[in-house]
Amino acid sequence: MAVIAGIEFRKVNQPLNQPFITVLQKVQEREVTIVIVRDAQGREGYGECVAFDTPWYTEETVTSSRFVMEQVLAPLLLNERLEHPTELERLFSKVKGNHMAKAAVEMAIWDLFAKRQGVPLHEFIGGVRKTIPAGVVVAGESDELAPNVKAAIGRGYRRIKLKVSPDTDAALLKSLVAANPEISFYADANGSFSGRALEELLAFDQAGFALIEQPYGEHEWEAHSAARSKMTTPICLDESIHSLDDVKRMAEQQAGDIIVLKMGRLGGWSETLKVVEFCRNEQIGMWVGGMIEFGVSKAHNLALASLPEVKLTGDFSDSGHFWQVDIVSPEIRVEHGEIKLSESPGIGYKLNI
């Protein structure tokens, strides 16, 4: 049993090495809140809240999530006696929504419990992999794509995700994919085909992508179902997936083949592990998505990707892809297209802030 004796919140704000451009937003700097929980023996667990500074991605923001964590969740957690991290679901059940705030606190508790047992987090959750394939997101203007892809391949990445929209030159992407047959390419539309004719999306169906992520808006289940019935490229849902119920709806309406696992949007480890179990039983593909995050969140995601059910390569770039200096030590490194999991207890990284 762990008694939660303390909880601390620290702000981190850094510029990105280069702007991250999607149809939704241009991100040039990133602010997050790091959560530190402590037990009565002084052990620490770390979490990271991945909400953005404005509500362009979800309704949560850095400011709103910080308020919820400090003023609502922390008082519920302090001096609480926990037998297992899954008890947080009951503890936080009286708080509606605010998934990213809940996820950050939950992350810290799961890290703490793994450290209390003296095992890596990936072992604590039942992971089987010791190395995780690396994948990178390449975003930019059309004339930047080819050199950026070449640079990513040169750094060892074998899975590359490209941002697409109805304004993207499908022929250009098709030639780019064809020129690099050894690379697995994903296409991410971020809902940008919402309200557009299906034919515009079908132009990308023969481009050679391993999947097309979130063509339509998060609530456009029928549009995704219609696209799936016409396309040979698997449909992957990202922004549509906020809970296990959303995954069940996707399966019932045959609106997708694959989902992106994002702990921040799902509300933390407990709900995410339920989603993984359901997808395993229903043979739904899964991969772990990134949130322009620092090393604490990425370390949790690496543990998630160690589960045997998570077979597709996720958004796992090294620390230097986004940041001049990451907030964890040692920094996360890609070697020969893979990231080696730490065997130290918990997330396996020290906090460097």
C-alpha cells in the first residue's frame, strides 16, 4: 500500500527545433506541466500533462488542466492510501472529463508503483518488448517534404508519418512513397477532409500508405464508415477516440481498422489498458501516438508500446527531434531505427528540470 504524501507541479516551456505544421495549428513552442508524486518514503513518480496552450486539439488547455490538477485532483489524492494505480479511476470518478489532467496524475502514480516494486514500468504493465521501433512525423510545406523525409531516413527511421489535407499534392506523395519502398509511410489528415467529396480522399488511396489517419472530423462516424467501404488503405482513427466506448462505436459502425492510443486523450493508463484489451479481442490494430511531448510522456508511451498487442510502429522519435535539450536524463535516443527500453525502475529516466 502506498500513501501519497506529496504532489508537485512544474512548468516546462521550450521552443521546438523547427515549427510543427498541421492543418489545425502551427506549433513553435511547447508548454507542459510535469507532475511529481511522492510516497511516505520519498520515492517519486513522474507524469506529463500534454494539453496545449489553446483548445485547438481538445477543450483542455495548459491553464485549465493545471487548475484541475492543483485544485481538484491533488486534494483528492493527497494522503490517500492506494493498493494499486487502478484505484484512481474510482477516486477521480466524481470529476467529469479533463482526461489530460487525469492522465498526467495517473502516469505519475503508475511510475511510482513500478518504482516501489523495483521494476521497469514496461515490466509492471506486462510488456514483452525490450526495444521499440522508432517512427517520426514529417510536417512542412510541399517543397520541404522530400528533403525532410531524406533526413529522417538518414537518422535511421523506418516509419514516417506525413501530414496531408485536400490541398496536398497526392501525386507528389505517391512518388515520394514509391521512391522509398523500404519505409512504412502513414498519412495523417487531422480531419481535414470533413465536408469534402469522397473522391478527394480516394486520390490518396493508391499512394502506397500503410494507413490513412483521421480523414474526417472526430464525430463523423458515418463518413469514416463510407470511406472504409470504398478504400483499400486501412482507416485509422485518432481524434475520434476518447474512451473505450468510442472504440466500441468504431467497431460497431465499421468506421475504422486501426486506432491511435493516446493516454492523454483517453484519461490515463487504466482506460488505455482497457482499450488495448478490447482491441486485442476484436483484432483492431493499434499504435501509440505522440503529442509533441517531452521525455516523461514519451517514456510512458514507450512502455505502452512494449505490450504484445501493440504491433504497429508509433510516433517515437528521439529527444533531439523536437528539443535542443530534453527534460529527462539520459535523453531518448534512436539507434539503428529502434529505441532501447530502460531497465531501471519505473519510467527509467531521471527528471532534469
